Amino acid sequence: MNSEQGIALEYELKGGDFEIAGEASSKIKRVLQQIGVRSDVIRRIAISSYEAEMNVIIHAWSGVLKARVFPDRTEIIVEDQGPGIADIDLAMQEGYSTAPDHIREMGFGAGMGLPNMVRCSDEFAINSVAGQGTRINIVIRHS
Amino acid sequence: MTVNDIVKSLPLTVVAGGDGLGAEVTGGYVSDLLSNVMGHAAAGNIWVTMQGHQNIVAVASLAGLAAVIVAGGAVPERETVAKAESEGIVLLTTALPSFAVVGLLYQSGVKGQ
Ligand SMILES: Nc1ncnc2c1ncn2[C@@H]1O[C@H](COP(=O)(O)OP(=O)(O)O)[C@@H](O)[C@H]1O
Ligand SMILES: [Mg+2]
């Protein structure tokens, strides 16, 4: 297999839909298990994918989560249409959250999602345009 | 120590995921903040929380946790129980408050890590 031939997965996300929240990440996890990726690596992919997925559900209006699984790495790309992030440095700080109270009551809004993505990934990039949306690129190597 | 060893010695009720009772417990974590659990619980941990909504199942599954204890008499929602059953997540309940459950877990040899 050519090293750039990967498995491509793609899921639509809807802001505010907490009922199916996490399903895209769960499906990615199952694919990684089927192809035999190491379980500690799967865990890091699952956690960062879940945090990125939840941020679309919590903070944005709609989006798409893509996973590209290559033999040596998995890439997660999450793009949304939403309010965007005006101050990315502030948003990256552990504990910073703009989540409203009714969402905090569910245990979201700890302000640890972006820091968790950074901690679990080998490469992390975030681009955002206030008033338009946010794009997250994550790379996690399999070894 | 397995989840089943803990269920037998503590006042816990199995409400879903009974097939997973044989899983090894590597330690414990307590928090009601989901991203805090994602960031700090270790694989194989038993998680104590008062959240009963269905998103706890995805957290437990994606973080590779051994079981979830919904403490303080909180009642897991019907969707939570159904999802835990289909995802194979052991869901336990207890009337004891989180503090008391964690104390008993510690006494029975489950440490934080
Ligand atoms: N996709 C997004 N769209 C808009 N704002 C976002 C997005 N992701 C993160 N943010 C902003 O960054 C903050 C911190 O995000 P995060 O670390 O995941 O914590 P939390 O989601 O718990 O608030 C959020 O409260 C929000 O203000
Ligand atoms: Mg978040």
C-alpha cells in the first residue's frame, strides 16, 4: 500500500445536538480498532477528536469532522460555521470557557478541550475567523 | 482487581453493561467535569460522577474507562442506560455521595492515578 493511501471518514456535525454528540469520534475509534492501531494511540486520537467534535456541538452552528487514517498517522480535521474565536491565545488557556450555564451544568465548559487536544496530539493547528468559523487540524502518529 | 470485585464489596447496583464486569480496574477518578475526566483519568479507571446524562457514556468509552459510578442517588437517564448497554460500558449507581464512594474505593485498594 502506498503510504499516502489512507482511509477517509467524514461526519456532519450539528450545533446544539447533544444526543448524538460523540458519535463521530466513536465511529473513528471503531475503525482504528478494526485496523489494529495501538490502544494508547487510539485513546489519544479519540480524546482529541471528541474535544474538537464537542466544541462544534457546544460553540458552533454546524460543521464537519474528517479523519484520514494513514499507516503511520491519523489526521483529524474539524471545520465549522460558527462565531469563531476572537482571541485564540485566551481560548487556549486552561480553564477559559464561554460555555453558558445550562451547558456547564452538564459538565461541559471546563475550558480544557483545546488544552486536551494539544496534549494528545503530535501536531495541532487552529485557525479561526470571528463571525465565520473555526478550523482545527490535528496529527497523531501511530508510533 | 476487577469491576466485579468492587461491585461485590460496595453498595453498587449494576444498571448496564454487565458483560464488562470482568475488566481490570487500574485506579479511580472523580469529577463532574467531562473534559477534566478526558484529560486526567487514566485508561482502565473507574469514574465517580453525579452526571447522569448520556454524554458520560461517550466519555467513558472514548477515554477507555473500566466503569462509571453515578453517585449521590442521581438517576441515569433512560438514554444513558440504553447507550451504556449498546456501547458495552459498565454503568453502576449508588445512593452514597461521591465522597463516601471514593473513600470506600480507596479502602478496597483502588488508588487515584
Ligand atoms: N469551534 C469553536 N467555535 C467557537 N468558539 C470556540 C470553538 N472552540 C472553542 N471555542 C472557544 O474557546 C473556548 C475554550 O474552548 P475549550 O478549551 O474547548 O473549552 P470549553 O469547550 O470547555 O469552553 C470556548 O469556551 C469558546 O469560547
Ligand atoms: Mg471544549
